[in-house]
Amino acid sequence: MANQQRPSDVWQLCEWAVNMVPPTVAKMQTLLGTPMMEDPQTPGRWEGGPTRLGPSLAVTSSVIAVRDGTWLFAAINFEPPPCISVEMVKAHYPAVELSYGPTGHSVYETFGWEVRHEWGALRFGIRVKDDCLATIALEPATAPQPGDAARRPPR
């Protein structure tokens, strides 16, 4: 990231995201090449807007939550053409495991797949509506509790 290059596909994005752990607002801005703005209604939640990283990687939004100098999670939503299936994720990350499923409240929900690391997990969100990868997220080993306001999905 020092030479200001950015990832050009989802697999590079995953690799670079893992390499930036622990994530910070500054690291997210450098990785994505877009400013992160603090949400005035949720202090400690920083959101980034759309940006194009490469011909097959358009980021639609990003978010990082930080409390007392510690990251709570970071997520990047994107629209990679063509569709990246869970089988493709498994081919790149054979240790990936299903961690959660949809609740049935929306077609925009995801199946969550994750690869565990010493520091936490790299998560993959596969959309229910089309079975395509739509989100990657970094979660520390001590994830925030359910109901934490900073955990709202990126807008």
C-alpha cells in the first residue's frame, strides 16, 4: 500500500485487508483510496463511499467501527462482475466455514462464511438473492455484542 497501488480484484482486496490488521481509519482510506467520514449519529463509526478499484471491482460502501482506539469491525461492500460464488471462495480459502445464515427478513441478507485467524476472522457475505459475494469483513477475536449501534451495516 505504500506505493499507493490498490487491489484490483476481490482476492487481492481480501489479502490486503488481512494484511492491514489491525485496521484503522487511515489504513481503510489508503486501501480504498476514498475518504472515510465519521457518522455524526454514531461516534466511532466511519463510512466510505463508492470507489472503483479495478475493472472487476467496484466498492459500493465501506465502514470501520472504532471504540477507545480499538477496532470493532471493518467491512467493504462491492459489486464484482461476474458473480463470485461460495464455491469460488472455497477454492481460494479451503478453510472457510459457514458461520451464520439469513433470518428470512430480506432478500438483501447474506450467508456468512469465515476464515479464522489468530486475530479474529475474515468474513465473506454471500447474498441470498443471487448467491454472489457482496461483502468482506474483518472481525476481531473479541467481536462486539449483538445490538451494538456501531454494527449497523454500511449504507
